[in-house]
Amino acid sequence: MVWQGKQPGIYEGWADCRKQVEGFNGALFKGFPTRELAQSALNDDPSKYLSKKLNSPKRIVCNNPLIGEPVADSICVDAACSGNPGVLEYRGVDTRSGAELFRIGPFPQGTVNLGEFLAIVHALAYLKQRESNWPVYSDSRTAIAWVRKKAINTNLEPSPKNRELFDLVGRALKWLKEHEYKNRVLKWETEYWGEIPADFGRK
């Protein structure tokens, strides 16, 4: 969807959208899981949907035919933790544009694995609500395994300091057990593609 470009409007694919924004100074655009959401955003303030990274997405080229390139119409998630355990937050972004779709936290005490797990489940719920079949990328094998098993395995003990976080984890586990989803949960191949677009850039 294009707010500012050669011809603002909603486009079905990136090829058509790209024609409207390439070479246009100050272009504002973003991918949405559904046309309904795109239509709503088109008539709204673009700043509500765009991140600072929006107009400079990194072009990913992978020369390994066994790996290939990531699916552009997807959500990438990541978590950041200051210490482990430490202050935790997580977010999800549109893979193609880098636009932030959600950001949760900070929580005063958490772990990266818990944040990555919550981010994946949040993305799945986000997509299900919008009836989208986009895949979800995470660079955490542990979190992906927890989602598939619908169970976590953490050494972090519940305490008053992390009660809110564990409440959210409980809700995420309940959601996984009560809902079916068709979205693929895929491993982000950092070695070939670089840092995941949802990375907080704090390494």
C-alpha cells in the first residue's frame, strides 16, 4: 500500500507497488496482511504504521540454492534482553518494509527465549485475527521448538518481579492449545541473510 508515491493506493503485490515508489523522493509505503487493513491505513496517519527503517529495507540475496531467500510477505520477530535474565521486550515487523507491527514491554525481568516465544505467538495471533497466511520468522530455534511443542522449558523462576511476564506466557500457551493456525513458523537464516529485520540493534 502506498501513501506517497507516483500513484498512491493499494497494490496486490510488491512488483506493482515498487513501480510507484522507486525513484520517488519521500515515498511512504507498507505491506499489510489483508486488503481491509491496508484500506483502513490508507485513510489514516502513516506515522502510526511506519518505522524509521521503512524506506530503507535491506535487499537480501542468497546464492545458496539450498537456503534461498526469505518470503517477503511475512512477519519477523525478535526479542531484546538487557542481561539474561534482565529487562525484556519483543517486537514484530513487516519483513519487506521493516515497519513495526507491534512492540511489547519492557518487562523488568525476563529471558531472551521467553521473549522470542511470546513474539512468535503474538505474531500468530496477529495474523489469525487478520485471516492472513503469512509465515513468521524467528532466529531462535529454542522458541520455535517451544511453539511447536506448545510448552516452555525455562530456568527462570516465577516471582513478583516477573509476574506480568509469566501471566503473558500462560496466556500464550493457552492460545496455542486452543487455536489452530496454518502459518508456517520458520527459522531466520542469519548466516546467509544477516540480522533478522526485527533485530533491536543492541548487540
